[in-house]
Amino acid sequence: MLSRPWSLRGGDGGVGRPAFVTEFALWDDRQAAAAERVEVELDEVDLVRVVFGDPHGLARSKTVPADVFRTVLRNGMDFSAGPFLFDTGHAVAVDFLADSGVGVGELLGAGDFVLVPDPRTFQVLPGSEPRTAWVLGNEYLRDGSPHPLASRDVLRRVVAEYAKHDLAPVIGLEVEWYLTRLAGGPPGNAGNGFGLQGPAPAVEAVNSGYQFNLDAHYDSVAEVADPLATMLMALGLPLRSIEHESGPGQLETTFGPMLAMDAADAMLLLRTQVKRACRRRGFHASFMTLPRLDGFDPSGWHLHQSVTSTKTDRNVFAPGGGAPDAISPEGEGYVEGLLSHAREFVLLSVPTVNGYRRMAPGFTLAPTAADWRFEDRSAMVRVLSGDSATHVENRIGEPCANPYLAIASQLHAGLEGLLSGAPANRTGRPALPGSLREALDAFRGSVRAEELLGAPLKTCLTKLKESEAARFDAWCAAEGLTAGEIAAEVTEWEHREYFGVF
């Protein structure tokens, strides 16, 4: 029998470092208990996908045999820093051969970091063969400290800040996306490369659209949508509804209230598994805001939010007394926080060139101003008053945003407003950014963005988005497009960049 001493050394072979979790006390009691349950479930699993969300909110993974995962569970797993370096088109946007300027020395040479599975997120994927599980991980440097570029850790810190005030944020997801039928053709590799995206998937619309909530239109997608609903429930997600929206094959999926981290994890799981399940049936699911396809309407991601007192289990937004169109002073302060920081944080909820097409005057139900009103879908923040069910709906987001950063930024802004007790102004605010460039400028100059993210992640995101915007501008210039032509319709660049990957 051959000796393989390399397999016993931490880091070699990609399996973290012996007892990494124990050495740095990386799990709480709930995670430790969940790990014991996972080890039992592994007897019924063949493969495990070990996953984390990159700065764009895209799921990155490695697939390992179940017996290997038993080691990964407590040792962690080595991952390349590549996902921190690439923009949405996989152009290298952060220098890893010299000083990156991000302030993370471990990026030099694109060295590995350690991903530690969070056993509470372990899920056996329904209907998979071979039997496959999925688990999310947290990113760490090799000294056991949280990775400064880890977006999931940003949300963890925000939730911990709420806990200091005996509060817990509650999130409801309302997500629009497109179902299309794959039309065959080449795989989209022609001209592909780092920063050079090949053609987007060739697709056909599944129906004509523009018959809002028409049962016959839902029936035309039910062969896919109904199994998706079953799958989402089997994954333990609190599905409330799947309905046909306005565009051809445009669906809206809504979920019941969840704690903030659970909601962000659910969003990452939703997007990944919906795309997987559709692809296996010969369809393509896209969370791109506005594809370059005839007759398509923009998709949004509406984030429902409230805050619960962990001492009294009371919704602190509830006004009491059953008055219509009312919200508590704490809730109004929360709304003020969302509005006052909207411009500097919009990049985290609308992070793509394409996302700003929805925020145009022609789309009346998408926000163009930082405003709020009761039961008004044209406002950025819609307040839904229902006494103990009172909550706010922020309608600014696009469906492909990083869920950890989008949710964290809104919770961070809302908490500041809630604690200040300031009433929510209704007028006098500047318009929301109308382009990625404008949003990037607001973000770059934001002190609060650095407070939320830390200097390394803010700098990294700035570099990633500068690269994305620069490539778009260069393509438009090479095509000789005028500003009016760019504004008039979705470009081929956008469709190649976002339709497939998101």
C-alpha cells in the first residue's frame, strides 16, 4: 500500500488545516450540535457542494465526496482568492501580482483562504442523483480571523449590532425573475475569455406575457414552476407564492418572514437551485433585471423588513391602536434611515449596469426618488400598515444583487434611523442614481459604506465595479453608440455579461 503523507498535512490537497474550527473556536453551540447531525446525514449522501457567495453574490463551490467532507467539516477547505479579484465578466480587477491596494496581504499571488462550512446550512438537494448536499461556508484567513472581503460576515456584524439593542431584524423576500426555454445552439464560448463574454444562452419566450396574474399564463409555465415550488418547500424555505408577473415568462416568488441571515442564505440558495432545476428541464432561469429580449419587462427584488424586540417578541414598527396608515416612531425612524442613506448604498442593491434601466421614468413601479408612502408601489419605500404585521417594503433592489450586502446595507441604514428617532421626511431629497457610474461615485465618497463594509471590502467593490463600468463604456465607444442609443435599449454587452451568469 502506497504511503501518502501529503494527505495528512493541513492545506495540502485543499482540505484546510487540521482542527481549524476547534483551534480558533469558530462555531457556537448551535453549529456544533448541527455538525453532529450532519455527520449522521452524510451516511445517506454521495457528494457535497461546499459553497460561498462572492462579492457579486454569485455562488462559488467545490464538490467533494461525502467521506472527504467529514474532514472538511472541521478542517475547512482551501479556496482560491480568484472570486475576490474578478469583476462580473471575469476580468481581473484587483492586482494580485503586486500590492492590490485593498489592504489584504493574502491576496498577493492569489493565495488560498479557508472556507469553514456552517453546518446549520447543510441541505440535501431534493431529486438529485447522485445524492448531493449543499452547505454554505464562512471565509477565514489562515490565522483564523474573518476574511475582510467576506460579504456574509458583513451581515453577521450588522445582525450582532441589532442584538446589542435587544432587537432582531426580520426579512421577507419578493423576487422577480425570468423563465425562458433553451433554444439550443452553440454553448456561448465564441470569443469568450477573461473580461470577454461569449454569446448569452439562446432562448425562446414561454408565453406572450402582459396578462397580469392570468391563470392561463401560469398554467403555461406550471410544468416547471410547480416542481420548483415543491423543491423550494423541500429545501425548508417558507414559500408563500409563485405567480406570473407582467413579462413573457416572468415569475415572482415570495417567501414568509425569516431572520436576516436565513433570508440572505435563502436568496443565494433560491437563485442557484432555480437555475439548476430549470436547466435540467431544458429551460433557462435568469435573475438579470432586463434581458435583451423582445417585450421583456424589468424584474425587481422587493425587500420586506421589520424589527422585533427580543425582550418582548413585539414588532417595534407596530403603531398600536389599529389605526390605518400608521407606523410607530421607531418604524418611521427606520424609514428615515433607509432614505437618508439611499444614494450612498444603492450600489449594494443595484450593482450592475443593467439594473439602472429599471430605475427610469418609463417604469412607473420602479423607484427614481428616495421617498416613502403608505401602500404606494411607486415609492422607494412602501409602508404596509397592519398593526402587529406593520412592515416596510424597499423596492429599490435588483434580483441579482449580493443578498448579504443588499440586506446588510438596508438594515445598517435602518438601525441608524431607528436609534436616532428622527421622523421620516417626505420631500427634498436628491434623485436616486441613474447609472452604475453615478451610484459608484456616491458609494466611493461614503464614510458610512466604509463603516459598514470595512475599508478592504469597500475598496475591493470599488475596483470591481470600476472595471465593470469601464468595460461597458469601452464597448459602447467601440460600437460608436451615442448616449441616446445606449439609453434607448439594452445592449448586447449587457445581455452577454449578465443573462447567463445571473
